[in-house]
Amino acid sequence: MDNLIYLIAAALGLGSLGLLAFLWALKSGQFDDLEGAANRILFDEDDEENNKDP
């Protein structure tokens, strides 16, 4: 029975740690540009470097 108390406390601690990490990521702007990374794969960086004027 004592082990159950430790497991509940550990689960609540890890859950609150995950919630704090999510809130920090939300506040620091990690989810601001959701389409940028998806669109960035479509552009070839080598073509942009070759098209620059020397």
C-alpha cells in the first residue's frame, strides 16, 4: 500500500512537469509558425545559393 502512494505522487509530479514544459513552450512561441517548417522542405537551398550574384 505504501508503494501506491509513491507511485501516485510520482505520476502527479511527472504530469505537472509535462504540463509546465508544455506551457513554457506555448509561452516562448514554439507553436507560432506551424506551416513554416512544412513549407521549408519544398524549397531547395542549393538552388538559392547557385542563383545569387557573385
